Amino acid sequence: MAKSSADDEELRRACEAAIEGTKQKIVMSIRVAKSRGIWGKSGKLGRGHMAKPRVLAISSVSVRGCDSKSEGQRTKAFLRVLKYSTGGVLEPAKLYKLKHMSKVEVVTNDPSGCTFMLGFDNLRSQSVAPPQWTMRNIDDRNRLLLCILNICKDVLGHLPKVVGIDVVEMALWAKENTPTFPKQRNLQDGPVAAAVVESDIKVTVEKELVSQAEEEDMEALLDTYVMGIGEAEAFSERLKRELQALEAANVHAILESEPLIDEVLQGLESATNCVEDMDEWLGIFNVKLRHMREDIESIETRNNKLEMQSVNNKALIEELDKLLERLRIPSEYAACLTGGSFDEARMLQNIEACEWLTGALHGLEVPTLDPNYATMRAVKEKRAELDKLKTTFVRRASEFLRNYFASLVDFMISDKSYFSQRGQLKRPDHADLRYKCRTYARLLQHLKSLDKSCLGSLRKAYCSSLNLLLRREAREFANELRASSKASRNPTVWLEGSTGSSQSVNNADTSNVSEAYAKMLTIFIPLLVDESSFFAHFMCFEVPALVPPGGLANGSKSAPNYDDANDDDLGIMDIDENESKAGKKSVELEALNESLRDLLDGIQEDFYAVVDWAYKIDPLRCISMHGITERYLSGQKADAAGFVRLLLDDLESRITMQFGRFVEEACHQIERNDRNVRQIGVLSYIPRFATLATRMEQYIQGQSRDLVDQAYIKFVTIMFVTLDKVAQADPKYSEILQLENYAAFQNSLYDLANVVPTLAKFYHQASESYEQACTRHISMIIYTQFERLFQFGRKIEDLMYTITPEEIPFQLGLSKVDLRKVVKSSLSGVDKSISAMYKKLQKNLTSEELLPSLWDKCKKEFLDKYDSFAQLVAKIYPTETIPSAEEMRELLASM
């Protein structure tokens, strides 16, 4: 017999190489032919398809158990299908798990019996024809199938269904082909390798499909007969005859037990009769029990209805009692609401009556009251009665409060001790007024809750009355403040030139003017803010706090506290604090600003009067007043103090307007600076502006820097424009006038320009204009003495653009002879010409301190021009000699 491929070691090594890296070990490998077939189909073997060479390999791997039940290691077994690649190398094609193998079927249509199919229960499509595997011979088939069945039984614990093969035949084949030599392979590969060693086909009897006991029974049975293994048909016939004899003996035994069976049947019949009698009795009892159950259910139903009716009646009575209690109007509250007094002693009773009325009205509204009750006639009538009570009380309370506000203010106005008098400034004190108003704060809260529309007239009445008091206090305070502040007036004419340059400026101290204005703000701005805050809370406006916690209303750290510490704490609850919405707050804030306008309107006139009075005494005090106002304005951040911010804005605008008047008038004074008279020397407004700027810097406070800088811009712009106009009126001396005045501007403002950026910018502008005027004046003096010399050089320079230097000496008027004449006429008495230049520079200059610097500039300019002329002569007339630039520099230095 040819050697089986199962014993091919090279095939095994090729398979192991194909699955390298999977940690699996090859148990058996064998060559097969693959074709297609169908389960249970007879006929041909389905060889219409070309048979393909394949290799079937059984592999195993040992894994460690992950749960408590599977301690140690367990083995997994696989059936691998390998195919040949184009280079004849084996590569994996299919992988099946043996634990899913459900069927092994040998194709009966193959006469050789070498073809079989393997079925698995986890294939996705059972309708696809499974592959058919054809072995070379029966021995190879038996080796493979026996190896698979042994692994399934010993390792996996179950056997697949075997179809088309005789198990006895398989056992006999396994016994005959078991080798007798000892094992050669190491059994460390696990239970699968120990069960089947592929190279030697070590199939042990203990691992066969028939157990050891069954095999011994079969051997004992076979030993009773003397026959060869070829007499199987005779053995089968003898077994059939013995089986028939056994069946006949069993029938005979059954027939002999008939009397016993009759007794059993009689007992069964008697028991059946008893059961039928018992069933009849149970039917009768069931009918009676059903009737009794129906009667009990009827009784329970009637009882439940009576209990439910009793509970409902009790609940109805309780609910009606509650409704009647809700509808009842206590007599003491009715009397208080319709005719009670509003004196301070009776306010507690009035507040209690208001709280009851508010609660009663709220209790009859649908969200609180059951909707079924809302349509009852009694509820409607009681609601109408409560509305009538509300209307009556709101009307009485509103009329009382309007009269009360007016009487309070009239009493204070009639007492002159409340106001400032001659020789005595009186700080307004509203502590008593607020204390008396605070008595009715909670009453106003309840009036708002009952009828919000009534607050409009009350707010107007309060604003109208208190406005009279505030305006009277401000008027008397402002009048006495002006009368008690003694200050001499400073001149409003600072930059007028008609009075001459020797005008003396009055430097009287006017600081008490600013102090008076600051005192006016210190007293009244916090008062107005506090009055606004008190009014907003007292009149139930839903707005944020007017003065932030920890903040000061006047923007000053030393703000006086002229009222008690809890002046704005009304001691009341915010009844509607949960009703505030964003839109509602906006409407409330608009209404509050309207009321504050009524409360404080007109008081600004007394502030304007103080500003105008201060302006007449010293216009420059507008600068300090502007800074004071800006400081107070930056401290007003609360929404409800909006009118106070408007007042401060108006004051700031008024101060800015008055200061603007002063600046415009000063600019007109500069423009009227003796236009019809010839000006010489420094114009009068130059030094006066320095004095004015120094005074303005002393008055700057806080945020008034921008105001002063804008004035500087206007002043200096007009000054420079006027200076240019005056200089153009006399062209002969225009440069002298400009350089002297620009120099004076720089000298007088040097210190201020170092600290004031705006003046520093104009300082640099004056410096540039001064340099330009100096250059023009010096050039005019030089050309007056040496005009022919430098005119000759200019002609040469002009011709050098059009012709070559060698051709210039041959031009008309530029020959060497002409050069000698010009040099002789210009430089023959050069020392006298230079002296003439110095005298001319000195003659028209009124500021002697400028002469040294101007003469140095003149010498430098002359040397630069002469040096350029000497270079031209050396280049065009190389044979001619003239005094060198060094000789001329030595000459100037010696003079």
C-alpha cells in the first residue's frame, strides 16, 4: 500500500509554516480533493465542478481558563483548509471550529466510499451546497474521521451525527490498524496530541467509539459462536431467530398475567364511580357558593355607595364652611376701610385692614380660588362688595396723603428758621420730613397693590409740594452764599494790546469763588440724590438702588452725613419684588425720571446764578468749577439719580459756555492788536499769554485738562496767525518781527512747555518758524554786501546743468577777466563789508539778547556760501587764485 499523506512530515512542516504566528499546533494534515455537493441528494457526486487540490489540517491550541469553573487550561480544536498558491506554497483558505461540527456524512453514491461532507451549525447560509472532500483511499478517510471523532469526544465532550458509515466497521478498522510499537512523540502538546499522533496513526481502543464494557460484551457474545469473521450473514440470521424467540416469550408472560389485570380494572371502575359522585356534589356546592358571592358583592356595593356619599357630604360641608369664612367681611376691617382715621396712632389698624383686603381679593381670584367657585353668584356678589370697599379706601387714603404732603411743606416754608438767612448759611435738613412721610410708607405699598393707578396723582402731589421747598432752600442758600463770599474782580481783558505792554495784571485771590461753588454742590448734590432715592422707594418705584453700597453720592471721600444712617431704609417689605421684569423695569424707570423732573425742575436756575456770579468775578475760575463738576458727575452712576446727572451735565455745559465766551473774547483782543500802527519788537500779547497760561494751569482740577488744552489751541493759533498778518504789513521788517516774537514765545513758555504736551507742540512750531525767519533775514543781509560775488557763482551753477565746466570761462560775462573784476570789487574791503553786515543786523534788532546768536548764524551762513563759491572757482578757473575759505574764517574770527 502506498504511503499515506498523513505520514508526510514535509506536508506537516508546510502547514505549520502557513499558520505561523497563531500559536496553534498541527495534529494531522492530509491531502484531499475538493468538490461541491448537496445534503441528502442522490445521483452523481456533483463532479460537474472541477476537483481542486486542498490540504485538511487539524490544529489545536491550549488557553488558560478565565472563570472559576474552568481552572487550569482548556483546549480549542480547529479544522483548517489550506490551498496552494501560484508558487506551490500552502496558504490558509478556511477555518472551522470543531466545537461547531454537527454532522459527518459519507456520500453513498461514491462506490469507493472515499467521499464525505462535514456539516457545521454556525454557518450563515445552510442552503449553500457544502464542499465534498475526496480522499485517496478508505484508510486515509478513516484516519481523518477517526481523529475528528476522537477529538470531539475526548476534548470537546460531544459527538457529531455520523451518517453513511458503520460504527462497528470503524471500530474493527481502528483495532486492526493500531500499531504495537511504543509512542515516539512527546505528549506535551496537550490532550489532542495525546489522543491522536498523526505520524503513526496511534488510535487506541480506549479512544474508540464503543466503550470498553460494550466491547467486552461483544467479544463474549462472539466467543459463544465458532465462526470466522467472514460468516457475518450466518451470524446475523442466528441473531434474528433468537430475537423472535425472546419476543414470543414476552407475549406468553403477558397472557399468563390476565387475572391480575382484571382485578386492577375492577378497582379502576370503582374509583371512577366515586370520582363522578364527588364531581356532582362539588357542582352543587359551586352553584350555592356563586349565589352567595353575588349577594355579598351586592351588599358591599350598596355599602360603598353609602360610605362614599357620607364622605362627600362631609367634605362638601367643610368646603362650604371654608368658602363662607373666605366670603365673610370682619366688621372691624369694614369700619376701618370705609370711615376710619388716618392718624399716626391708627396706622397699624389701617395696615392690617389693607393686608386683609389684599388677601381677600387675591383669594377670590381664579388661580387661588377653584374655577368652579368663580361662577357662583355668592362669590360674584362678594367680589363686587370687596371692589367697592377697595375703591372707597383708595379714594380716602389718596385724598388724605395729598393734603398731608401739602401741609407738611407749607409748615416748613412758613418757618424761616429752616432756610439760610443774612449772615448765616443753613444746611437743609429733611430728617423730620422723611420721618413723618415714612409713617405712611407701608400704606403706599398697599395702595400700589390695591390700585396702582392711584400712585400717579400721589406722586405728582408729593413732587409739587417738595419742589417748592427745594427751590426755596436752594435760592436762599445761593443768595447768602454769594453775599458772604467777598472777592475783588479780576480783569476779563488779558490779551488786549491797546493798553500797552506795561499793563499790570490783577492777581487778586479769587479762590473763595470756587469754594463757594464747591460748597453749593457739596450741600445740594447729595441732598438731591438722597431725595431722589427716598422718593423712588417711598413712592414704590421698582428700580435698583440709587446709591451703590459703599459708594458716595457726591464723588468725594469727605461727603457730609447730614441725615441719619438709615435714612433710605423705609422699614417696609417689597410686596411685588418677584414681579419685576426687564420690560417692566424700563417702564418704571421712565416713569421715575418723569417724576424726578417734576420734583427737581427749576432748582438748576440757582446753580446757574452761582456759575454766572463766579464768571463775572474771575472767568478763569470756570476751569476749577469745571473740574469740581466733573468729579461730582463721575460719582453719579445710579439709574434713579438720572435728573441729578442731567443737572450736573447742564452745569458743566454752562461753565464750558462761559469759559468759551472768555476764550472767544480773548481771541478777539488778539486780533484787534493795533492793526493800523506799525509794530516793532515783541507784541504785547506774547508775554501776557504766558502769564495767562500760568494762571490757567494753577486752576486746573480733575478732568478740566481738556478744557484748558482746547483754549490753548485757540489762543496760540490766533496768536501765530495775527503775528504773520502784522509781519506782512511791513515786508521790510517782517523777518525781524517774526524771529523776535517767536523767540519771545519760546522764552516765556519754556517751563510750561516741559509739563504741558499741548504747549510743547506749539513750542516746537514756534522754534521752526524762528529758524526760518532767521535764515531769511541773514540771507538778505549777506546778499546786500556780497550780491555780485554770489550772483557770479549762481550763474556758474546754472550753466553747469547745460554745458561742460571747460566751456564756462568762454561764456559772455563769465570769463577770467570778469571773475577778477568781481573778486576785486567784492573782496578788496572785505573787513568793511563784514562790519557793515554786523551793523545792519544790529540796527533793526530790538532784542539785544538775540544779537550774539544771530551774528554766529550770519558768520556760519557766509562761510558756507563762500566755501561753495571757492570750490566752484577752483573747478572752473583752476589757474585763478582767490582768498581761501580758511583765510576768510580767520578774518571773521579776528573781528
